[in-house]
Amino acid sequence: MKYKLLAVDMDGTVLNSQKKISSRTKSALDELMRRGIYVVVSTGRNLAELTDYRDDFKAMNYGIVISGGMIYDFFKDKPVKVHAVDEPTILKLIDFGLETRAMIHLHTVHKSIAREADIQNMAAFGMGVYQGMFDRICARCDDCKEYVHAHPGEVIKVNLYHRDKKSRDKNFERIKPLNLSISYAEAFNLEMSPANVTKASGLVELCDFLNIDVAETVAMGDADNDKEILQTAGLSVAMGNASDEIKNLADFVTLDSDNDGVAVAIEKFFL
């Protein structure tokens, strides 16, 4: 199979444990794009959270971002497709977050939004590695409900960063009946997107847009929110640092993100 598109997760995949892209991995990605193969990020991050990596990906045309909630054209600097969470559901999620003292994180097309007190205490939610990034890029809101009311139809995904497994599991049980796509991420995070919106649905939408058969794609990832896209792509690659569940459903397991697993897989299947 001659693959035409590579979808790569960011955290734990393209990014190593220091949240950097190694020179070997960057060179492998650049070589694919030079050959005319589409390389797209497939990430839970929003545009603001990708700012630090725009120079690394300046040749990248498209992205599957916000966990499939948006397909974005980086060259034209505009969305191709957007799926927003409905307002009543967002307000329920905010209530659940407030009750469990979770950090509420809202994703819109261009912004990453959270409360200042939570941003300054991210280690309490198992998110300390992102402290510097959130300090720089996050828009602040004192009242998340007020923000939602003032920006109708803009919230694409809601993250709840919990302080412990008990509070996360409590909210998971309450959120299950709300007809959302739910995935685990980081330490005690829950990510909520509209029903049936995942990285996999984003891959299918992008392939339709580009007139590419999904069988001609490769997806690489390491976490729960990569499961669907790995099951959908023509070839699935799990990182060496992935969970056993992710490794077991993949066609190939590469090295971990600190040992250029992405570059190894590219060299095996593309170059």
C-alpha cells in the first residue's frame, strides 16, 4: 500500500516527555511533506496550544484538532469543519466540575479558556507539565457559565481535570448519559466532545475533503483518545509508551516517544 496521509498524535507521540519534537522526528515528517504526503496532527489540543509548534509544522496544511471537533486549514488559517457542544450540556459539565473542584477547560476555535486560580495550580490536577504553556496561552474567565452564555455555539470541547481518580470516576458516571464522546487523558482528565466526534470522525471528514481513501492513511498514537482513529486508519501504529490496550489494537508497535518512535515508523512504512 502506498500511503497518502499520516495522522500523528501530539503528546506522547510526536512530542517527547519534555514536550519537544526531536530533530530526527522533525526531519522524517518534513521529508514526507516534501514528497507530497499529507502529514496532519491528530490532537486533543486546540490552536492556541499548538502555537509553540507552528515553526515545526509550517509545511503542514491541515490538522485534526480538538479531538476531531475541528478540521483546520493552516495555510488558509480557517476551519474546514467545526462541531460544537450544545450549551445546556456544557452548563451541566461545568456544574459537575465545580462540584468536584475540578479544573474546567473550554476549547473554542481560537482559544483555550480556564479560571486563573486553576491555571496557577495545575500540579494539583496532575497537569504541572503544562503549567508554562497555560500561563502563556490560556484566556482567563472568572465565571465559565458566563463565558458560555456570552459566546454561544463556540465551545467545541470541555475538559475536566480532576484532583484524583475518585472524583474523575464520579463525574464519568454522571456524564455517560449525556450522549457525548468521552475519553480519558493525562492523569485524571475527562475530555467531552459532541456525540460521535472523535479523531476518527475527523480523519474520515478530512479524507472526504481531500478525496483520499481512509485505507490509504496511517495513524499513530498512544492514548485512550487515539483508540478510534487507530481502529479506522488503513494502518495503525502504537507508541512504545502506549497502554497495553492501545498496543493490542495496533498493527505495529514502534519505539516510545523519547526514542523517536514516530521517525522509526515513518522510515519503516514510508521511506
